[in-house]
Amino acid sequence: MHLRHLLLCLLFTHASADLPMCKESDYHFEYTECDVLGSRWRVAIPNKAQTCSGLPDPVKGTQCTFSCNEGEFLDMQTQLCQKCAAGTHSLGSGVAFDEWDRLPTGFITLGINPNGWDVHSDCSNSTWTPMGDYIASNTDECTATLSYSVDLKKPGHVSFDYSYSDTSIYFEFFVQNDQCQSTDSTNRWMKISENEWSQHEVQLNKGNNVLFWRTTAYTLQGRGDKAVLLRNIAISGVAYTSECFRCKPGTHSAKPGSARCTPCPADTYSNKGATVCRRCDPDKYAEVSSGSCKVRPACTDADYFYTHTPCDAHGKTQLMYKWIEPKICSETAKSSVKLPASGEKQTCPPCNPGFFVSNASDACQPCPENFFSNGTVCEKCPVGTEAVMGLEYKWWNTMPSNMKSSVLRTDLDNSVRRTAWEVAGEYVYTTPSDRDTDYLTLTLTVAGYRMPRSLLKNRKQSELSRISFIFETVCSSDCTLFFMAGFNRWNNNEVELWKGSNRKQSYSYLIQSNTTVSFIWTFQRTDNSTTERRFSADVAKIFSIHITNVLGGVASKCHRLVSEKGAEGTCQRCPPNSIIVPEWPAGEPACVSCGPNTKTNQAYTACLSDCTAKLWTTSGEALHYDFSPLSNVTSFQSGPRFTSKGLRYFHHFSIALCGKEDRVPATCVDNVTEHGRVVQGHVCQSLVVPSDIRSQNMVASQPFVIADALIGVSTDTVLANISSPPWLFPSTSDPPDVIFYYKSAETTQACKRGRSATIRLRCDPAMGATDRIMVPSNCSEGTCDGCTFHFLWESQHACPLCTKRNYREIVSGCEQGIQRTTYVWQQPAQCHGGEALPAPKVSACVTLDFWLKIGVSTGTIAAALLVTLICYFWKKTRKLEYKYSKLMMSSGGKECELPTADSCAIMEGEDTEDDLIHLTHKSFFAKMKGYSRERTSDGFDSVPLKSSSCHLQSEEGDSDDA
């Protein structure tokens, strides 16, 4: 390559022999491409073709790996490194980008939809935006990428400053080679800034490197306004630097050989390439890094604030007025106001609770351990009590040592004022600021938390800590008060915000992690960019702040462990199945009964369900339930939703229905950043977005607890003022739904009484192993009012336990002497588990054919016997009629005259063979005959005759006559 370059130069020299000789200003030097040995040639290139001749001959150049140090440049004439002159700077073998009035050459920015290209979404404007001293990312749900490609001649590095404080934005930086392969994927996840600006440095390999800065915001409520900021991007290892760069306006370099230019301080300015910063005239001012001075405006009421002086040796304080620093207004200008005179001295208010006035320093000092105070004198906690440690601020004569005030601006112009919140005796308030868009921050930092000794054994069911404060906002514009909690000033999460004017009210926040040690109140008068101060009178006030269980805190009261009752003193036990609920912030604990089908824990601090329940139907029938198979933490997602940019997201719910004290709680996380927030409770929610960052399928953000306390389990639709309307989940089947009622003590601006949740368990034996959980069809986010959440859980385990009344028996026919009894469930099935179906029974039986044969045989014999008897008595009757007729004939036909014989005997020759009776051995038919008549002593049958009867009647008549 370099030989061909040399040949072209020789031909050009020959063709230009008639042109004038070139001067040094007519050409410049360049190096040829490096050969395989790492060598190159220095050649002269005319600035304009065909204008001069006699260019210097090519000479051997420096090695391709040659470079100069910071603050130096390569002099191509001598091929030696020279120091940069004053007013200029150089990185030597690197390049730097510290001016962002426009996107520098080589940088590319692009905004895309995280879910892919969608014709309904427009992310074309969601890109990185130059902002003068830095470049800012997007704050919406689109993905913004900033890239820069550089070819390094030797291994080098890239460094940059970044400001990254919003945990709802995912920010990554990674490097790819010319084959689109990431050189290091483990460190691409950027950490939250620990202060205003953090620095990051990554080593680069020789060759082509493509640098990527990529952000995606996962704040879907439109609150993500803390963009990621970049500045001072420097890359080393590039080709030589043949010149130094002049310092930009507002900076200077006083000494030769500077790698970077130094910003000018306040009230000074500089032009481009300056070696010193010039001071502004007395009637003008300048902010840090200013290229010019501005005329000081006339002082107004918005340029000063009032405060109270610290208590002096006599216990007096004084109301004073001070100018806001740095002071930019002019007291001598026309229509300028004067600083008001200080007020009269007044008696200092008492110290805050837990402190006392020290005679040695006349300042408030904390009480010793196991002592308490109301702000005057420390007293020792009585026997049987322990100090309730915490921090309580309700008197604001001086700013507490663990609280800091500062002003932050959206452009981070380094002109940070010190006065933002100021004490005013009964409250702390926001002072006027230079711009209405400034963020006035008040930061409270604590060391950690420690629970009272009486609750250490049951810390899982007790509050770790709670912060509560009373505040007020008075605004004439769209002001906003933010409350945030996190690890430090620069790593926090937005907890709640209030817009516009808000009457004096209290707010409470439950602290669930020992790493949440920083609390920030931020007030912004308006978010409309303007240089005018129109809303300086808008103010936010905080009257009191209280935090419980603070490590290294003080005590304002003592908690009673043992009450004096009689001479000995006994513990006051709550009624059975009751819990102890502290009446915060003052007062004695109160006992509250647990709801139906719940039991208290060992510490009497929470009501639990052992996953069993006994409920009654409207007919008075008792139903027993066992929800143990549903006790594991269960998660589900609502249907997909879309933002205005087309980003698809879901509401992710996690539920811990029931269980004992050692149960695993439902957990929701924020995994957008390294220090994501984690919340736990019975029911929680987070927003999840499909994503491929860090090889994750889902990115979760904005978690919060819906409910952390179980109220009760019932079939009633209202319990403890929590309602579960039947129309949300219509049903006509039996048995009735079992409803779990939950509540959270954590309040929000929208939910003054805290959030609550109801979970309906509906019996469905046909569900099988997979349950179904859903939200109301007309409230797709699980709630219709934002405070009460409703869920329907259909499962076979939601059915009552089976009993004997839930099955019936089926008896089969008798087959071959065997009969079977089978038990089946009543249909439709309305139970699950419990008592199992009895095993089938088998018993012996007699078939119908056998009994039919017996019946036919018996009938046949009975019929034959009957016929025999009929024939016998018919024959006998015939004989008697014959004998009777014969006797009548022998009597001559006279009435009541009979022969002398009283009985009729078988005469000789009268069929004796037919009536022969064997006296010694009677037949069956003979015995039957003996039952129907009397016998004579000689064994003959005696038949009374009519004539005898008539004779007797005649004798009776004669005796009557006598």
C-alpha cells in the first residue's frame, strides 16, 4: 500500500515540475497505512492539488504503536512529541468528547421498541439528546442506543462520567468487535451512581471496537424523568494526535501540557482557548463554567429566606433573614428590596423527644441508653419496661446533624446552591430558588434498625421499622412533592408523590429492609422549563418526622413489658385469639380479636391461618376445608397491556394464601438495577416487561405490597369493612365461595386507609392439577378503585372435604350366587379429599331360579293335598247323607221319633271295608279325621242325630211345665 502511495507521489512531482515551490502552509504530513511489519512512511500531501511543486520526499515514519503522552501531540515535521501550549489540551493517543452542543461526528443514536418494530409505535424521537455539557438518554419505555466506532492501534481503554439514579431505567454499556461479538458481557450492567457523577472505565482491545450505551425505561406511569446522563467520554489507544485542542468557553488551561481544561469558578468567565478566567464586573455575575457574564437582577422577596438562629447561652433564639447563596441579585439596582430586619429574641422551644439540654454546651444532647425524655429532662425507664428507640423531630430550631439540604437542577450545571430547606421553629420549609424547575431536596440518613428485645423472637411477624411525617404544600402551580427511600442519596426509589396544594396531613411508610437507610423529600415548583421565577411563593412544609426502631436512636417513652398488678405484678394477657396492635405513635398497645378461622401467632402480633376452615351453609350444614395444597406461594399475570409507545407489559401478582409462622411470604422484586427493591407480604404486585436484558425473559419493576395482614376467612361478602361483591365473579353453583380477607397498614395518597385484598376460592373438582386464578373482567388490573384488589382462585382444593353424605351405594343383582355393592360420589361432585369412598363389597346370595323351583314344588304338593282332602270330605259327606236318609226312613217320617239307639253305628254289611279303622296304627288322613269330630270309647265315630235333640227338647219342656 505505502509503495503505491510513494509511486503516486513521484508521478505527481514529475507532472508538477513547472509549478512554484511549495511552502509549509501549502501541504501537510500524513502517514501511510501500516505494513505487516508495523512500519509506515511519512508523506507530504498538498492542501490543494496542482498548486505547487517540490514537496518534501517521503521519509520513514514512526512505528504504528508509537503514541504521545497526555498533554502532548506529535509534531509531524520532527516526528517527536511536543507539549500542548497553554489554553489547549490533548489526550496524546486518545480522543475526548466533552462538548455536547450537538452529536459529535462518529456517534449514532437510535430509538427502537423493545418488543421489536411495530407500526403502531413510534420510538424515533426516543434517542440520546445533546444538552451542552452532557448528553441525556430517553425517559420513556423505548430503548435508546448511543454507539461509537473506533479503531485502536494498540490496547487502550474508554472512560466516561455518568449520572444514573432512576432505578426504573435499565442502563448498560458494552463493547463489540467488528464481528458483533461482545468483548465482556459480565460488566455491561451499570451500577446506580453513588453520588452526583460516577466514573466508569473499560479496557479495549486492539482493532475495531464499537461502544454501546443503551437505556430502557420501565416506568409505565409516566414518572420516569431522571434520565441517564453522560459526559467526558475519553478513548485511548487510537492513532496519533497531531494537534492540541483549544479549551472551550468557560474553561481554561494555565500551564502547557494540559490533558484537560479546568472549569472557571462562579463569577468568572473565559473565551475559547483561554489561559486564565476573568472576573465579572461588580454589577454582573456568572455561574460555574460560564463563557460570559450576566447583569445582576434587582433583589426581590424571592432572593431571601427566614430562619431561626441556634439557641444561645441564655436559651434564646431569633428570627433572621438571609440572602440565598450564591447571591446573584443586586441591592443597589432600581426597585431592589432590602433584607428585612431580624426579629426579637424568643425563648427556645424544647429539644426534640429523646434529647435534653446540656448545661455544658447549651445544645440538645441525646439521652443515655434506657432513658427517655419529652425534650427537657432524661428519665430512666421504670423496672419492667424498655426504651422505645427511634427518632422524632417536631421542633426545628436547628437542622439535625443527620439531615442535609441541597438544590439539584435538571441540567446539572454545577451551580448547586446550599439552601433548599430551612428550619422555622415549628416546621422546616422550602426556600425560594433561582429557578422554578429546581429540585429542592431534604435527605435524612439513619444507621439501621434494631427491633425491641421483646419482639426479637418473632421478628418475622413484627414491623422492622416505620417512618411517618406530617406535611403541607401550598402552591399556585403544578408543584410536586416527592418522597423517596433507598440506599443513599443517589440510589433511591420513589415511594409517593403529591401534586398541587395539599392540606396538612400525615403519611406513614413501612420499612422492610435494613438497607433502606436514606429518605428524601424533594419539592419542585414546576416542571415547565423557564428561566423566570413566577412561583417562588410556592412552598412545602414538614412539621414532624418520626422513625421507629432506629439503631442509635433515642427514646421518647418506655414500652411496658410488665404491669404492676398487686404486690407481685403479672403480665396482662390479651383475650384468647387476640393480637397486640400498638397505637402508634403514642399510647398503650391494644388487643384486637382475630377474624374467623384464624389464630394468633406466638408473639400475639399477627393472625394466621393454618389452611383449614370450618364454615356453615345457609341450611346450617357444617363444611370442613383443607387448603394446605394451596399454601405455597403462587404467582400469576394479568392479560397483556400496552403503553402509548407500544411496549407490552403485565401486572404480576404473587400470593401466599395461608400457612404457619414459618411460611414463605409472597415476594415481588425490582430487578431493573443491581440494587433492586424487594417487598414481601401475603399479596404483592409488580410490573413485568418481556425483555432479553441480562438473559432474562422478564424485567420486573415498581413492586409494592397489596396486603401483609390476614383479617379472616369466611363465606360472607363483607368482613372488617372490606367488601367482596358477588357480581365481580358471578356464580350459581354450590358450595359457596370461601373468601380470604387481607389488609395492609401502608397508606398512600390514593388509599388513605391502606390497601386491601380479597381472594375468592371457588370449588371446581374438574380443575385437575392446574388451578386458575383471575382478576375481575371489568377491572383488568385486579382493582376497580386502586385500593382494594379482588382475585378468583378456582381449584379442586377449594372444595369442602368429602363426608358420607357425599356418596351413595349401588347394589348389583345376584349373579351365580354373588352380589356386589359399589359406592359412587353424588353428582354433581361438590367435595374433594376428606373421607375416601368405601371399598366395594361382595356377598353371597340365592338366585331367582332356586326360589322358583321351591315355589313350584311347594305349590304342586299343596294342590295335590287340597284335592285329596276335597275328595275325601266329599265322599264322607255323601256317606253321612246316606245314613241320615236311612235313619229318617226307619223312623217312619215322624218328627222327633227315633229308634232307641243314640248313635248311628256301622251296621253289618254296610261297607265295613271302607270304614275300617286300625286303632293301633293310624294313617295321616285318619288323624285328620280325628281332629274334626269326637269319638266313642270303643273307637267308633259318634254322630248326634236329630231325633235325640228333639227328645231332649221335649224333656226340657216337660220339666218346665212341672
